[in-house]
Amino acid sequence: MFKKILIANRGEIACRVIRACHELGIKTVAIHSEIDRDSLHVKTADESICIGPNPAAESYLNIPSIISAAEISGADAIHPGYGFLAENTYFAEVCESCGIKFIGPSKESIEKMGDKIAARKLMQKYGVPVIPGSEGAVVADDPDLFKLAKKIGYPIIVKATAGGGGKGMRVVVTEEALKNAIAMAQVEAKAAFGNEVVYIEKYIEEPHHIEFQILGDARGKVVYLPERDCSIQRRHQKLVEESPSPFIDPSLRRKMGKAARHAAEAVNYVTVGTVEFLVDKYKHFYFMEMNTRIQVEHPVTEMITGLDLVKEQIKLAAGERLGFDSKDIEIRCHAIECRINAEDPDRDFMPSPGKVTQFIAPGGPGIRVDSHLYAGYTIPSFYDSLLAKVIASGANRNEAIIRMQRALGEMTIEGVKTTAQLHKRIMANDYFHKGDVATDFLPKYIFGGE
Amino acid sequence: MMNVEELRNFLGALKHTDIEELRMESGGNKIFFRKSDVVPIAGPKAEVKVAVPEKQLIPFKSPMVGTFYHSRSSDHPPFVIEGNHIVPGQKIGIIEAMKIIKDVASNVKGKIVKVCVKNGQSVEYGQELFVIDPEIGIETAGVEPGTGL
């Protein structure tokens, strides 16, 4: 087992990892930028080292500084958290060459899943359903275009290979509109990403974003855990997650869980990861991508299974074997997580850094709060806006919702604007109560067609 | 009481002793004498002190995280020691990180007043390595006795 772990991250996830290390009897080293000197993770770690100025590129993304800090502190492992360098294969490689254990999968696993087109091909090979689409790039005057599109089935979405954030995308409902849509998408993609290469995929209507947590040990054993439903998103950023999904029945759970396991086995995955699927209204599911790190919403799975995923992750990285199977895991309750961000919903979610003058965390039965906030802490403007994760669990979905409403009512954060009010609206929404939650939930039911 | 001539002789004699301060009372007349490089300007009780301006010392902070060394190796003398005068660009130490040696160069002209870290000490970004006296403004104050500057 590791003696000392350096946490190459900040904020709530750094606090989370430090907690797991304390429970495992492992010493902790916090690294921080200058402005993060008073951050909670620095206070709770056994040691701390300032590694650079405020910009992330010069601190939390600065590989030489982080490795140097590991060397002078004598850390034998680095936990990368999520974001920053968590899925950076070069960082994983540097750790390895310096004799420091990178707490995560191998760089090969990260690489294989990082290349979206290659990952698709690999999944197909292992019998994991993928979204039907073109093998590679398409152009408007491709002679086989209509044949391919017919095979995929309308509606079709044209996507930019270099894309993201909804740009360079066009939904095509009929064959007549296809050529023009490709041309338009190419123009947009060229302008936004400098790369006009586009491909086509079946457009999944009213998709549900369902993901499966998996764990893998060094001997090749992979276990999947009950799914998380992360359909409530704004601009592809998750806001609310819950487990189990109101959309998934036990039979579908078994099918998808198996597929998730195959996906992880395909890349010899070790430690923890998440396989993401899109599920259409007909309950067909398709592999979307794999996240080769611990995720923000992991507490939801911890609440319903009773597992400590970060402790498991560290133990697996240290070479321990997985001591249980998927069938041993029970769904003990229903859990919901709300991500509270320092953003002003009344001003198009403009980031709202500043000094937190008052922070009262909610509590009581079934409530967990993962946060790095404290009264008097100043939220810097250099990093992401996640302030706190509020997780509510209950004997059933209804009780979990009621507890979340109670918790959101109790929680007080003053000094900065937060998205707490938006979450209250979601929790009060009838469609949410009914479980009518697909990825168009927010624009459809909350923002009213924005 | 002494007359002016006697007083002048008296003060002249005192100057060459190591008496720092003297109060004398005689028949209602008081003389207060204190040795100073500054000329007193008002009555016997007056003493004028010219304030020495606060030194603007500059902390020299570590540009990176690593292990700090004072010299190239244990066989070599340190790049700088307390009291040394340095110029911008002068190498004043090295920091080792990931088996790479980086030179630490001064960005100011001045005198090393304090060396804050030991040879081989781990340092973090922004940690104080030296305190430097930039030695500006001494010409205008003109009160530092014996500096020869």
C-alpha cells in the first residue's frame, strides 16, 4: 500500500481524496497555486507545497512542478482527481518513468478510450453497441452518401470530428436536406475549430444519458455497479445525477452493465472508470464514450451501494484484488446529487467568484455534502465554478427528492451567486417527479424553450 | 557658568572623549551635551535626530518548486554569501527538479542581506530564498555613519 499520496488537484475532489487517504492511513501532500494557499484541501492535508502562480497552465497543469513536488515530498503515488491531468497520457507516462504510481488506468487504456473514432471501432469488435454512423469523414458529394444514410436511418446528425459544444452539428430529418446540412456543418466547423471534417451518426431522439461505474483489478476482473442517470444537463454539463435511473429496469440494467464490463475489459481497465451510454426512447442503448477517471458524481453510487469508490480506487492501484462481484452489490436506496456552482442563473450563468461570507451546509438524515467551502473563503476566478455537491438519499426516489428539497432549503451560501435556486426549481418540477427526464429536460421544462 | 570661550573649549574637550551624553547643572544654568554626527540647532535641551529612512529590502522568491543548492557541487564554493553585491542576471543559486538543474538568477542589483534557505533544502514556488538590499537612496539621506558609500 502507498505510504504517501500527492493529490494533483484542488477543490472538493482534493478534499475527497484526502479523506480516503486518512481512512487508509496514507499520508497526504496537497499542491496548490499561490491563490489557493487558504484553500480547504491545503488545510486538511498533512503537507502542502506551493507549485506555481495562479493560472492552471502554470500550476495544476504544470507537470514538471507537480513531479518535482512529489520528489521533494517523497510521495510514492499521485492521485490526479478529475479534470486537469486526470486523463493526460503524457502525465501518466511521466509518473511511470519517475517511479511514481499514477492512481488511474494505464496510459494505454486512457489512449484507447481517448480517441473517439478508435474507441468506437474497438467497442464494435467487443460486441458493445455503438451509435450507427459513418466509418470516418463524409463529404456532400460522396456517391455512397445516401446509401449510408439510409442504412443508419433518419433522423441523422452531422457532427464535426474536432468539435464540441454543439458547434458544427446539424440534425437532418429527410434525405433532401442531407447534402446542404453537410455543407453548412463544414463551414461552421471550419470557422469554429479550423477543421471542416465531419461525420454522420444516427440522431438519438430524446436521449437519456446513462452511465455505469466500473471497477477493474490488475488481474483483469471487472465489476459494474448500478447505473447513474445524468440526463439533466446544460450545454453538455451535468447538473443533476441520480441512481438508479427511473428509466432503467433490472433486465436493461443487466444488459447494459454487461456491455460496460466488456468495454472496460477491451482496454484492460484497472482502477475505476465510467462507461457512458445514450439510451433512446425505445430503450436501445449505444456506447458513447468511457471516462478513465473518478467522476464528479461518484458519491451517488457510493450512497446506493455503500462502497467507498476512492478507497477502492487507491486499493486497486496498489494492486489489491477486487473482492466482490456485480451480483453482490445491492441497491440500498435512491440517491440524487445536485451540483451547486458559483454561477448567476439570472445572467446566463455568468461565473460568480468572490468571498463566501456565510456557509451553512445542510445536514440530517440522508444528506451528504462534498465541498471545499467555508465562511471567509474567497473563490478564485482561475478554475472551475463547482462549489458543492449536495447528495440526498432516501428509501425511494420520492423520499430522496423530498430530502433534497429540504437540504436545498437549509443550505446557505452568501457572498456569491449560486445555482441553488435552479436546483430548487428542478426538484419542484412535476416532470422531474414523474421521472420524465431526458437530455432536453432543462430547455423543455425549466427554461421554456430557450 | 562658563562663558562662550570656556564652553567652546569644554565641548571641544568632550568631543574627544568617549562620553556620549552629559548633563550639567550649575547655578541655575543647564547644559545638555550629546554626541552626534548631527549639529544641534536649538537651546541646551534641543536634540535633533535625522531619521534614517526605512530600508526597502526585497525578498527574492523561488521561481519553482524543487531542491535548492548554494553551489555547483559540494567541492565548489557557494555562488553568493551574505554581504555579497549582486547584479541582474548573476547566478545566485540552482534549483534541481526532476533531475534537471535550473539556474536561479538575480533580477535586481543590490546586496545579499540574508540567505534564507539551507543548501539542499526543499523549496516551494514563491518561497523566500534571499533578502536583498537594493541600496537605493543612500546618497540622498546622507546619514549613515561609516558606510563609505
